[in-house]
Amino acid sequence: MLSVIIIVKNEADCIERCLESIQFADEIIILDSGSDDNTVELCKAYTSNIFSTDWQGFGIQKQRALEKATGDWVLSIDADEEVSTHLQTEIQQAVTSNVDGFEIPRQSRYCGKVIHHAGWSPDYVLRLFKREKGKFSPDLVHERVIVTGIIKKLTQPLKHDAFVNPDEVLNKINAYSSLGAKKLYTDGKRSSLMKAIFKGGWMFIRTYFIKAAFLDGEQGLMLAISNAEGTYYKYLKLWDLQRTQG
């Protein structure tokens, strides 16, 4: 039995595509954290397993969703991701194996273009695992699945609309830089204005030149700039936390 778990908040623009792609699952678990659009109503057409909770960060939210699942196997995906028919077939074969978890290659789009460089490809993410062998790290952001046992790789990609348009880029930069700053602060890291500038500049160089984002054309340049902005604001917000919270 396969359970799919998804955490959501205001995902009305993309959740139906995601849910349509996982109809092969035996169980779909939705964990909402305060949507004020029609996300929950849309989800009701696909599953009755819809739960609501407060927001405690990505890691804790996904662990909460995992604890609602009852399947022997769990597939964790995000609302902006889709399972292709080829990946579906591979997943259905994988859950009959003696392996404990599988990494899936993710194919990400940035403002309508599939990105083949910039550190985005290959992008293997551990998403399919035996329920009793896996758990999520409690990180506010950039959480990960921790699996005890044998891990292998699938070959078919998980489709991911990372950023749909510039508005979403800006919104995610703001949200993720805040979460990243809080995590760094909790971990005892410290920053300064000059460090924020240096980190942002280095991220642009690393993404655009070292990771070859320039080969992805205009979107590659846009991605390098947004990566730099996200890193700059993360360390700038960390510096602000130091000054306001000591």
C-alpha cells in the first residue's frame, strides 16, 4: 500500500495538477496549515484525508503528515510537483522491492523553462521510502528524509515548477530567506552587512559561472540573480536578528 503525503498552504494554483498525477496511490494525506484560498475545497475532490494544523516549519509539518499515513510505503511530494506516467510505473515497481528508500531525479522549471545546469540537474531527492524506516529532520527549511536501510535511485524525473513567474520568485525569496535566517540564528551562526554582500555575490558567481547557469540562457541569468538575492537577504536578516534579539 502506497501513501502520498503533501503539506499545503494557499496552493490553489497548482494543487489540482499535483493531485491528478497521484491518483494511482492507495491513500492521499493532505496537511493544511491555514490556507485562506480554496486549496482545501479543491483537495476534497481527491481525498477525505485532510487535516489542519499550525505551522512549525517544513520538517515538522512533513513529519506530522507522515504520522497520518498508514501505507507500507510513503511518497512525499510538494504541491508544485507532478508525477509523470513513466515515474508512476517506476514507483509501482519500486514498492515491490526489498529496498528501504529511493531518491528521485527532480526536473525543475524556472519561469517556464526546464533548468539543466545551475546545480539543479541532476537533483536527486529522497522522497519514496518505507514508512517504518523513514522520518523527517525537524528543520525549519531544507528539511530532509532520514531513512535507515538501503537507498537506491529511480531514473524517471519528478516534475517541479520551482518558480512560475517573477512575483512567485520574490515571494519565495522573502519567505525562504526569513526561514533560513532563523535556522542559522538557532544554529548559532552570525552575520554582518559585509558578510551578507559577500555571500550574495559569491552565490551569483557560483550559480552563473561555476554551476554553468549561463548555459540556460535568460532564465539561467534570472536564476543566478534570484539565488544571489535569496542568499544576501538570508544573511542580512540573520544580522538583523542579532541586533534585535541579541
